[in-house]
Amino acid sequence: MKSNFKTDLSKEKQLTPLLDSYYQKHLKHYCFERVSHLKKQVQGIDLILKDKASGKQFFVDEKAQLDYVNESLPTFAFELVYHKNGVQKEGWLFDVSKKTHFYALVTSIYSDDEDEFTSCNITWVNREKLILRLDELGLNQDNLKKLSFQHRENHGKLILEQLDPRNQGYLFFSRQNKAEKPVNLILKLDFLERLGVAKRLV
């Protein structure tokens, strides 16, 4: 097993022009600035949006399904925990060190050839609202962490009593096929919209 970190970074750079073209077209009331500073990126800031009217700033973390190019998945994986050098670490969803206001979930990424992406979907998710709605459903950080620990030897899907696995979501343990052995909360994109925490940008 190995991490695809460097490969993902290269793909992300190739995806950037397409994303920027969508932002320019669909975020007319905002200026946007790409963040290249590693420290800010580690804090969950890939993009800074600035409201043209109020000047208010929002931090955006881009999350792209780069493992599934030329596929259209109805779900997205929100990272709860992962492992690094044998130590369990906090995933990005509940990590208090992240300054993210919004996630830009990039899905249905299509490519005509290896070096050029031609289209994708972007779903805008309000991070604070998402965490609040999950808490209302009984899926807060502590409960999900307990489940992750109780089923730490699992690999694959774990159905949650709070969610319908067919049209809402479930937990997924990637113990065998990923070096980081992440535990992800898999949520349907249209469920996020029904929850009132997400909006399809394109």
C-alpha cells in the first residue's frame, strides 16, 4: 500500500484552470484568490472568497474526487480519522485547526486525455451548518469517534442507525486498500442539499 499524495497534488494543479473558469462564471458577486502558502493550505484554505459588496472573506477547502476521473458518484467521503506513522489522527471534517468555512466538493470529473480536465460538478457545502445538522442527527464528533474505535478492525461499509444507507449515508473503513487507513462518513450529495447545508454551483 502506498499513498498517492504526490500524484493527487499533480492532478489538483491540472484541475485548477477548470475550477477557476467555473468560479469566474458562477461566483459573480465574489473576487477569489488562490492560496499557495502551504501553512494556509494545511489549515484547510485553498481559496479565499471576498464579497464584492461587504468585503467579507470566506475560506474554501477544495475536495476533489480525483480517484474517480470519468466516473459520476452520487456520494462524497468526509474524513473522520486517518493514520500516519502508525498514529491515529483527526480527519479534516472535525479538525479544529482547520479554518474552512466552505467545502467545494468537486465530483463527476471528466478528462479527454491524461493532462486535461474538461468538465466537473462543484457542490458548495457550509462546513459549520453541516457539523450542526450532523450533531442534530446524533452524529457528533464524539459519537463518530467512538464508532470508529469500536469497529477499528472493520473494512468496508458500516450502516448507521441515524442514516438510511440507500439515500443518506454510512461509515466506510478503508483498512486494507489505503495506506492512511481512513474512516470516512459517506454522504449522498443530494442528501446534503436536502439538509440545507449544500448548494450545487455547477
